[in-house]
Amino acid sequence: MDKPSNNNEKGNINKKNEQLDQYRIQNTGKKITTNEGLKVADNHATLKAGNRGPVLMQDFHFFQKQMHFDQERIPERVVHARGAGAHGEFELYKSMNQYTKAGFLQEPGTKTPVFARFSTVQGGRGSKDTARDIRGFAVKFYTEEGNYDLLGLQFPIFVLHDAFKFVDSQHALKPEPHNEMPTASAAHDNFWDFVANNQESAHFVMWAMSDRAIPRSWRMMEGFVINTFRFVNDQGKATFVKFHWKPVLGVHSLLMEEAQIIGGVDPDYHRRDLYECIKSGAFPEFELGVQMIPEKDEHKFDFDVLDPTKVWPEEIIPVDIIGKMTLNKNVDNFFAETEQVAFDVTNLVPGIDFTDDPILQGRTFTYKITQSHRLGGPNYQEIPINQSLCPFHNNQRQGFKRHRIDVDQVNYYKNSIANNTPGPTSPEEGGYHHYPDKVEGRKVKASSDSFNDFFSHARLFWNSLSQVEKQHVIEAFSFELGKVNNLSVRKQVVDMFANVDKEMATIIAYHIAVDPPKGNHVPVTASSPALSQANTKHFPHTLTAGVIISNGFNGKEVKNTIDILRQHGVFVKVISDKLGDVVGEDGTKIKVDHTFLTTHNVLLDSLYVVGGHSDHQSIFNLKTSEFISGIYKHYKPIGVATTGQSFFQPSEQNNLAGVIFAENNQNFGEEFVSAIATQRFWKRM
């Protein structure tokens, strides 16, 4: 079975890491000092007037230490507050010079340093990773022409088509202001009231209620740059473009119940997964694809290509894969890098420009305001993680957190003293030049009539889902709306989504105790197979198998199975009732990674049931049965060793899809690996 490659080419010069090296400080083995470098003789007690006397004001060491602590927190992001990131590189597969003059997209094999950050929207920094939520997928390219930021979501569409409503959408999504609840959840009255009264949100909400909203990991999450940009080549010809990140491991999700349990068991589930995979050398990989439309074809489709609430169906407008991003280095300091990284949609390079996409236009100033507020002023670009690889020169000299010492007398343009420098660069020499798009019309507060079809693409999405995925959408709606107290809001939402699918809305109405809808869905029969996760890739690579084991196992059989799992890139976690070693009947020793108390079945992708003899056999058997029940309930594969057969009674073997037995099975290891790659066995439903 093929597995994704790990591109860790030795000798590859990562210029961004070289730049960051000058800021990396190793404190281990050093003597402690104040921030000014004064060596500290005592670092465990305050200066007092006598052993039991008052603390003295002249203990400046203490006051500096306390002052720094009191000001350690900076404002968290209003949206995308919770996230984690990593360094990596982007390698270009094919030249795009026919469409764009962007330097990093010219020569195949070109490698560009990147920093990627994944995030949730609704919750604060202290919320859980696995909430049903929108996720950010932001990538900063450190190109030779300046920083280029590609900002996306795990959905290809936005909640609205006019930026003026963005603030309202986020106010409605966030915890309700009178009680600051619920955390990291849209299951409340305000959000669904907003949805019912802003029905252009229908398509976005369908994605939010689907499995896409609870990814298995960031490594298995698709990323979409929701806005339409322009590629511009060196002849000045423009092409509409949308960007996609395709995970090499395929697109996979958690079940709703799993996500809710994991949020309590391990709220850091996604960031831990990213960190540990990179640490182990199983580098996350994403291929970059582009959809392109010639400007002359802008009006050829039955939807407006600039409408951010619509998808460009991949079957109509194919995704051309042009390169791959590999995340191969964890951050050294979360605050200095991940928390202080500043993304900005206006960080462009020559050859990439805006369109009249109304959400994109509305985002052009908000990032700079946000980052200046969060990071202490307008000089946040001087923070090491945000610094460009190429030198920058301008006439800005002051402001909070200024680090540069510009020695020039002149700080204005035009001038004669410095011979009009720093001065502009012509487009021919690499200066950024805005595409001369033709604009005409009267100033109006309005949206285009071509954006007023709210339900056809929501219906397209529904038509594209498998029956299992549709069932999960209904369950998600029923859960979310079941948390809404206002009966009128629940009824409005049901009536609204009858436009997407009447049967779906009728089932939801039954679950939330409102009258069934009377309307019917829009007459759209088309589907897009690319939108269904049922059609994604499957690999065993980096999935986790829990091995439940105690003493007295068949050493040869178990060791051979574990070796096969690891050969296929499966992560193995050994679980028993206590830490230490378990010993097989032939003396084979295996180290235990977790006890039943320190892990949970929802953290595993599969289970290998070995069994054995424990000093507390009844407890071991009970916990083993609980793990088996949880794994089976969530449709995950189970491998059964010869010594684990007793946990599966004949009366229970009426539906054993995805359960692989080792007894009299010479191909057990390979069959179990294949089952792990499948991930879910929906036939158990």
C-alpha cells in the first residue's frame, strides 16, 4: 500500500530559519540576570526588613519580575484566537509563468520557506480544538519578493457575501453577551437567529453542520482560500484564480460524539497531533491546487464567480495541482512565533492581485488594524516571525516597538537631499503594479442581484453527500437547534432549510418539536463528487492503533503484528492497567505507554485486542470491554489476537465488519493494516 512521502531533503537551505537563528536564545546552563543583564544573586525570596518583616520597595529584582508577569498577556485575536503553527517549505511542481509573474511560482523545484497556522474561530485561546467550528488555514510564504500570505478556511465558501455584515455575523456566532456562554459552540439562540434572518448563510451553514466542521486532524483537513484573486502574467494578462490546499493523507473527520468527548479528554488534540507528528518525522503534507477562469469567461457560469458564498465545482473548473507544502519544523517558542505571527490578506507579491470579490475588498484594511492593536503598534512586521527575507526601505521611522535604527536624515518623498530615495521601482524591475481593472457605476449601498441565489449551491452540497454524511448533517442540525430556546427561531431555521432539502428539514423539525415545513427545496439535481469525503484518499500512515495487552501474550504473534503496523507508518500506543513492562509467555517484553486512566478510546483510530493475565483481571477485562465497545460504536477497525478471542462471544458476532481475527489467519497483519486505512466501517450502522 502506497504512503505519502516525507520530503526532508538534507542540505536544503531554509533562509527563514537562518534569519530566525539570530534571535534564538539558549538559556540552559546560563546564570540568571535581569532584563538589563545584571546578574542576580538570589532568585527565591524577596528582600525584607527582617525574616518576617515587610517587603522592601528597593527589591527591584522582584518588581521587575512581577511587572513582566503582570503584562505578559497581549490581546487575543477576536477570531481565530485558538491555534497552533509550524514551519515548513513549499516546493513548486510546475511553472505558472503563463499565468503569473509571481517569482516563487516560476521555476519547478523552487523551495520557499513557509509558516502555517491552523485555528478555530468561535472559542478563545483556552477553548478546545475539537469544537464544531470554522477553522483557519493561514500560510505565510517568505518569498524573495516579500511576504505573501494565503489565508483560507476548511470551507470553500463564506457565511456572507458583503463585508458590512461580517461584524454582525461574528457577534452572533460568539458567546451571547449577557452571560458569555456557550464557549466554542454556535448552539445558541443568537447564532441561529442570525442565520434565519440572513439566508445567504445557507450554504456555509450546510458545511458547518457537516463532518467537515470536525476534522480528524489538521493534517487531514482541506484548506480553501475562499476569495477570488487574479493571476497577472508579465504581459499584463489576468486570470481569475482560487487556491486549494489538498492534504496528502486525504480528508477525514471525527464523529460528533468523539469530538465532544475529546474536547474534555484532550482539549489540545489537534495541536498535539501536529506537534507530535512533526517531532516524529511524519511531516504533514498539503498539495497546492489552483482553479483558474479566463477573464473572458467570467459570466459564462450559472453562478457569479465573485460570489464568496458559491463554490467553483471541481468537475466544471478542475483543480490543477502546482506544488506541495511540507511542515517539517515545530516552533521553538509558542508565544514568540505562533502567537505573534501576523497574517494580512494585503501581503501580496507582483503577479497576484485582488478582484471585486466583495468580501476580499472588505478585508483589505482590517488585518493591519487588528495586528497593530494586538502586537503593540504599527511596527509588528519587525517581530522576527513576521520579518521579510528581502530588505525593506521606506520613510517610516517611529511608533511603538521600533527596532530598526534608520540613520538617514531624510524621511519623506519627494526629496533632493537623498536624490529621491528611497524611491519607487518600476513594474518592469519588480515593483508591484495593480491590475488596471475597468470600474464603472454609481456609488450605491447594495449587493449584486447575481448574488441573490441563496440555496442552489447549498442544495448542490447536499446532493453530493453520501447517505452517512447526510445522516450526520441531520444529527448536527438536531443537536445545535435542540440547544436553541426560542421556538420561533427553531421554526424559522427549519423553514429556511426546507429550501435545501424538504425531507432533511422535516426530520430536523421532528427532533426539535416544531411543525414540519410546508415549502419545497429548490429544483437542483446536480452534484459534485469532490465535495464528499466518501471519495477521499485512505492511508494507514500516522493513524493510531491502541494495543490493549497484559502478561502472558503470544510474543511472536504480537511482536510481528506491531512490526507490520509500524512498517506501514501506524502509530502504536500500548495500553494496560499499569505502567511498566508486560511480559509474554515466551519472555518478550513490551513497554506500556498508557494506562486505562491516562487515555481514552476516542483518541485511537483502531484497536488491537491482545488481552492477557493481570493481577486485577476483572478490572482489566472491564476496561478492555469498554474500549472495544467505544471503538466498535464509532465504526473503527478492531484487530483481535489469538489471546484476545475471549472478548468476542459468538452471540456478538452478528456484525463484525472491520473486525479482523488473527486465529488461523496468516495475513492478519496486512488485513488489519488495510482495515485501519479504511478508518470507518459504516455497515455496522
